[in-house]
Amino acid sequence: MLKKKVEDICNRQIEREGYSSNLYLAMAVWAETKGFGGTSGWLYAQAEEEREHMLKLIKFVNDRGGKAIVPAFQKPAAEFESVQSLFEEVLKHEEFITSSINEMVELTLAEKDYTTHNFLQWYVAEQIEEESNAKGILDKLNLGGKHNLYPFDRDLQRSRTEK
């Protein structure tokens, strides 16, 4: 049975994962309408992945005797200055999510909820991967420069199809 504090913070994270999905969806739309098919494909896949993260939490909360809350989501930005600024925002957002997951881990330890703590280890590992991916993409953008976006976009598209 989930303690109320743990249930509340899990529901907060459900909202954050859902917002992440919508944020990446909005970014994908922007990229697609600007002609960046590889970038939009990567972002559409990320949006779906974040939705899966949300659903995983919903199922966990309900399975542990709590009640998941499906919240309204804040509307994400729809315009971005550049592909570079978009991926800078991705990294910033993933760092925020990492911080949020870490808060959850801290609470589960304080509440001696080892079952939820164990469950959250998947999210801890996932955030390492998410931040690493965003940093790697920014590194490629920095290496290629703002005038080499076509090869960058094509490379990003290829990286999604190779998985």
C-alpha cells in the first residue's frame, strides 16, 4: 500500500511525464513544419516514450493500492528559435526530470518505501540515458555548426531507424 506522500509525488511525476510527452510532440510538430524530418522523427519517438513512462507510473500507483490521477497538462511552447535551441531545451527539461526523479527517490527512502524505491531505479537509469542522448545530439550540432543542419538531420533520422 502506498503512503499518501509517495502517492502524491508519484501523481506529480505522472503529470511531468505527460507534459514531457506533449512538449516533445510540440517540438516534433515545429521541426516537421520546418523540414527537419529526422529531428521530428526523433522527437515523435521521444513523445511516445514519455507517454509510456507516464503509463508505467499510472499502472504502478494503481497496482500498489493508490489512485493515479490523470491531470490536465500545461500547454508547451510551439515555436523555437532554432534546432540548437530546441535541443538545449530538451537537455534542460531532461535535467529537470532527473531532479524530479531524485526527489522521489529521496522521499521513498525517508518513508522507508523500498518497493517504490526499487521501482524508481528504472527511471534513474532511464534519465542517465535521456541526458546522455540530449548531450550527444548537442555535441553533434556544435561540431557541425548551424550551416550543416541537413547532414545532422539525416544522421538523426538514420539513428532512429537503426534501433
